[in-house]
Amino acid sequence: MEQQIKMAAKLYECRDTAKSLAKMQGEDYKEMLKPYTEIIDKVMKANNLKHIPALLKISETKTYQDSGMAQLLFMAALTEMMEPSA
């Protein structure tokens, strides 16, 4: 249970950071996440996976591993898909 709580906290932290980043850059938050949301959705459908297993599959890619920004935005997108913010 503790591990799930820590993971949820990290996901929410990533979402908050992505929102702040979008605001600082003058970008629409939802539009900034759209490409990441679409990739997660495609991986989910192609592999018959739920949200977190799809992100774990994406995390195995070199692109994900080489980009801290991509990691942040994928986690923020995942959080939005699971529990959309207001």
C-alpha cells in the first residue's frame, strides 16, 4: 500500500510541475499533454493494457529513458487520463 501511495504522490507532483511549466511557457496545459496522451492511449489499445502498465511499456524505450522532460510529461498525461484535473 505504501508503494502505491508514493507512486500516486509522484504522479500528482509531475502533473503539478507540468501545469506550472505550461503556464510559464504560455502554453495550454491540455494541448501540451495531447501528444503524450495519444501515445499512451495507442500503447494501451495496441497491447491491451491499462494505464500504468502502458506507461511502464513506454518507459522501456530509449526516447523515454533519455529525456527527463518526456518522462515528466508522460507521467502528467497518465495522471490526467486516470483522474482529470479541473
